[in-house]
Amino acid sequence: MGTGAGTKLLKEIGNAQRSVKISSPYLSPKMVDELVWLHKKGIKVTLITSDKFDIRSYRQERSIQPLVVQNRHLDESANRIRNRWLFTQKVLIVGSIVLTLFLVVLSIFSYDSAYIYGLGIALLLFLCSRYARRKTKHIKIYLYTYSSLFPFKVFVAPDSYQINDMFIHGKIYIIDGHTAYLGSLNFTESGTKYNYETRIRVTDTEAVRKIEEEFDALYDHPDLAFFGLEQLGKSIFKESFNQSSSELRVTFS
């Protein structure tokens, strides 16, 4: 009990040999980074958390961002069409420049009628190049899909939309299938280190088995709505239409 109630928990999580399962309604980016580090070490990580449905108030966005992977795919057909418009745009721009220079020469020799007609054609070429530029800019050549770094679910927290009636508020930590922690501390820096929290460490084989069964049943709960990867990805990452940037932006599936 008290502050630092998560000290031993964090140490055991860091020393996990096979697997770590965590259910916590609140997360912090630094703590999630620890899970990413475990995953890279080859530890099987599974995470349950929650968030509100309202897209304007995603409180977990920064925490779960490292867990969502954006995959960008080039649409070859759209890219060919875009390249044609790019070529057309360049031709029209070059044509308008060349014609303008030619008109300057005509103006020197006072070919008034030819100058007026040429000026109209140059303006038309310029306007066509602007149209080609707009077409080029709005052709979407990239398609996006999303995958998870390791298994996790973000369940919808109850709010005014009343999507879920149950708030998953329990905190469960299972390490290597033989040690479990239960208590009030969230998987956040404040919860594990600074807040006054309570927790209990369980090592009884049968008790840990039942706790893990409950965790697995919760993860696969058939009646609770959760955020789909496509929704999460689209909310967290930017989806550039046709630029080289790979910046990302989260959704419900």
C-alpha cells in the first residue's frame, strides 16, 4: 500500500521471460514504451485498455500510437493517371512560357493582332495548366491499412453515447503465467510510482490460472464494443494523398 506500490510490479514486468498481460483503463506513453521494449525482446505482450467514443477526446492517443502500424500501398493505376496529369501540366507551363517569350518578341516588332491572339492563347495555356495542377493534387495514389505491433484492445468507455454499459476499470497484471498483480494502480507513471495505491501479488498456481482465464475472456468479450485498428490508425496518423510523407493519423470497426 501507499506510494511506489508498483515498484516490484515494474521490476517483474521488466524481467518477464515469456509473456506479459495487462489490463488498465489508463496508460501513459512512457509505460507503453516499456511494453514496446519487451515486445522487441521477444516477450509476448497483450494489452487491454479503454477510451471514450468521442473522437474529440481520445485520451489514449499518444499512449497507443506506438502500437499502431500504418502500412502505405501505392495504387499503380491512380499513379499512372497522376503522372499523365503531371506531364500535361509541365507541357502546358512550358508552352505558356515559350509563347509569352515569343509575344515579347512580337511586341517589339509591333505585330499587334498576332500579339493579342497570342496573349489569349498563352492565358488559355496557363489556365489549363492550373486545372491540370488541381487534378494532380487531388488524385489519391496511396491506400492505407493498419496493423498492431502486438495484440491490444481499446474498449469503448461508457459515456453519453451509451455504447457500452460496463467500464473496464479493473487493473490486472499477469507475468509469465505464474505471477499476477491486482489492485488500484493504473499502468501509468503516477499510478505505479507516485499515487497512494494498493495492490496484491498472487503466486498461487490455481489462482493465477483463473485470473488469466478471466483476462482472456475479457479480451475476447463478444458484447463489448472496441476501437478497430482502421479507426485508430486514421485518427492517429495523417494519410497523405500523393506526397512522399509517411506521416500518420484512429477509427471504429
